[in-house]
Amino acid sequence: MEQLSKDVVKVYVWELPVRIFHWINAGAIMLLILTGLYIGKPIVGSTTGEEAYYTFLMGWVRYIHFFAAFLFTANMIFRLYWVFKGNSFVTTNVLRLAFWKEIFQTVKFYLLMKNRKPHYTGHNPLAQLTYLVLMGGGSIVAMFTGFYLYFEPQPESFFGKLFAWVPFLFGGSFSVRSWHHLMAWVFIIFIVIHVYLSFREDWLEKNGTMSSIFTGFKTEKKDKVETHGGEIQPMAGAAQKDAEHE
Ligand code: HEM
């Protein structure tokens, strides 16, 4: 934690692996949405009157979708690993009662009601829950339904058998595709709100939210650096690690 002035400090919030994960995730999801929506509704086709395989447009779009899908999956597995390796800003403990109390306070804050919402250097608990349900849960649904569809033509293969349970959970092969498609819209809505809230936070808090996803650092008032369990701790996460190295 670097002291910028008497009251303001620079806090290392997003470690390099988290930032790399974020941008690979953003790129892969953009590719998956664009190619996925095209696969579902091919708005343009070959402009020539020849056989489809001369242009192979749908073929290329599917290749890109599957390449991005494997990249997305590998990146997600890495992120799961980083939950255990990373600093305190990369994880959420939903089993803490204080977590749910703080969600309640955060909801009251957004509804302009009287609240006791503490200050957060990382994500507030409502944001953490949203990431967990939409990014975590949404990705799991997108991956399982996607891998089922991918291996559906080879039901006797190892991976075909590995994902054979998916249609039983989602209600048949056609429903699997519908759920997979629905996830694209969940991600689209998430991205719009996520980008809006990031700029909003950057503008209102003036704490370098936008640049933090490139550099890892946020600027904070010294006495307000991160809160866990409702208490204000002077240092946490990577800031703590930085302090240990000093
Ligand atoms: C954020 C993640 C993803 C999004 C937004 C996404 C989106 C889509 C969409 C919208 C479709 C078209 C569905 C339709 O209407 O027929 C599709 C098809 C498909 N996706 Fe994904 N997808 C994602 C991840 C994955 C993953 C991880 C896999 C795993 C291999 C995958 C494999 C497939 C397959 C096999 C198809 C069907 C292709 C075809 O019928 O030719 N997707 N995807």
C-alpha cells in the first residue's frame, strides 16, 4: 500500500492473474455472443450462388465459437483455482451472516433508504452476489449446455457420456439449446449493466475504478480501505501482502 498523501493511499486490489482473467473472459464472451447469435439466426449467408462449402461462412463462425468456448472454459477453471490462491478481493463467503446483512444495507442504499452500508474497496456484497449468480452460475449453465450440444453427435464417446445427464436436467435436447441461447441474453444484459456501473463508480467515487482493471490499483481514503464483516480494516488483501513485504 503506497501512501499518496496524508489521507490517500494506493491499494493493490486486482492482481495480475485477475486482470488477465478479466480481459480473456471479456474477449471470449464477446466472441461467443456474436458467433452464438449468428449460429442461432444466420442473418447473412453466402453471397454467391455456389455450394455453401465454397464460402464456409457458418463453418468458420462455428469454429470461432468453439475456439472461444474452450478458451472461456480454461479461463474459468483458472479463475476457480485463483479463488483459493488470490487475495481477499477475489472471493466471496456466502455463509457469513454479515454478508447477507450487508447485502440488505446495500439494497437499502440503492433504494435511497436510510442505511448503514459500509465503504468497500473491492466489490460490495450485492455486486459479489451478482457476479456469483450471473457470471458463476451463468457460465456453468452455458458451459454444461454448450458441451452437451458439442458432443451430442457422439453419444458413445467419453465426453458424450460425460455430459449425457444434461438433457435430463434441462428437459430434453431442444430445451438444452434454448437454455444455452438464453444464457447469451443473460450475458448481454450483464455486460450492459456491468459497464454502466463501472463508469458510474469511477465517476462518483473518483477512486480509479476504471483504470484499476488495467493497473490493479485503486486510490482510497486511508481510514476507509476495505471492509470485511462490516468492520473497517486499515489494510486487507494484497494491500496486506504489500505491507508484509515492506
Ligand atoms: C458465454 C458463453 C456462451 C454463449 C453466450 C454462447 C452462445 C451461444 C448461442 C446464442 C448459440 C446458438 C443457440 C441457438 O439458438 O441454436 C450457441 C450455440 C452453440 N454453442 Fe454456445 N455459447 C457459450 C458457450 C459455449 C460453450 C462453453 C460451448 C462448449 C463447447 C458452446 C457450444 C455451443 C454449441 C455446440 C452450439 C450449437 C452449434 C450448432 O448447432 O451448430 N457454447 N452458443
